Amino acid sequence: MNTLQTSRFPAFFAEVPGITLRDPLAEFLGAAEGGRIAYRYEDAVRLAGHSCPTVAGAYLMTVRALQALYGEALPERGGVQVQLSGLADAGVTGVIASVVTLLTGAAAEGGFKGLAGRFSRRHLLEYGVDLQADARFRRLDNGRTVTARLDLSSVPADPAMGPLLQDLLSADDDTPDPAKAARFATLWQERVARVLLEHWDDPQVLQLRAD
């Protein structure tokens, strides 16, 4: 019998800003008192199964877009429509969409269809929309919209990562050198940490525009 163990994440995860949302469906079904659910970066990591710049960027973009849409009010999970410029099967769009869905509840055709016309999450997420941005977030209650453009190029990877990655992937026996593997993992997460801690409010990384 497996014993449940506590996840040991990098220490910087705890420093990343979180967000508390109100989910009316969770409240209706008694899943969370008052429907209040707090999300942190490690929740996105658990969903994706890894921590990378894409997951970090999607988390940063969605949290900040929700904050921009709702201001001091509690954002409503399930109350936002999200449009993405990328196609569902293109590049890292699917990874970004999974984090967006985690935080907003917005889902494509496979989402929850609701109860007697209420709480539907289906068709709140749309792919391949012609945008001059990466994503558009729209409140269903008042139509307020925020567009987001994410650019992580100003937070480059350490130059040593490329050669390390090639060495690790080309190991003949699929057993990478432990020292190189540890070094690569450290450098990888250091870039993620910079994105989330040093550039959280950096307009070069994320541009938000209220429409």
C-alpha cells in the first residue's frame, strides 16, 4: 500500500503570489465554504506535472488578468470567457490553456455543461481567435475585457542550459550524469523563479490592456 507523501517543491514556489477566487458551483455543491478557493503556483505545477517558463507564464498572465478585471473584488471562477490566439494543438497552447482553465474554470467543448442552465463552463474557452495579443479575458457579468500579451524573451535562459540539455538527452544508456542533471534542473527552475518573482509586474514580460 502506497503511503501519501508531501511534495517537496523548490522553496521559491511559496513566494509566488497566489489568488483567491469565488466559485459559485463549488459553493452550491458544498465543496468550499462560501465558494472561496485559494490557488497558488504549485497548483498549476501539480496540474501540468512540471514547472517551466510556459506554466509560469500562463499562471502569471491569468492571475494578473483576473486581478485587472476584478480589482479589489473577488474574481469569480466560471464567470470569465477566455479566447486564445493559438490553436489547441499548436505549440504550447494546450499547456497554457490547462492553466487558464484551472484558474478561471473556462473550458472548451469538453467542459462542465451546467445544472439546469446554471454554472456551465462549456464553450467559455476558445482557440484560434484573431487577436493582436495572446489572450483575451472577458467578464460575463459586465462585459469588461482585458487582453494580454506575454513575452518571456526578456528573461533568457542561462547559456549553459543548451549544452547541458544536449548532453542529457544524448546519453547513450538513457542514464544522465547526476551532476549535469542536477545543474540543469537548478538552472531551469532559476529561470522560472526569475519570471515569477523578479518580473511579476514587468510590462516587458506581460502587457495588459483594458478594452
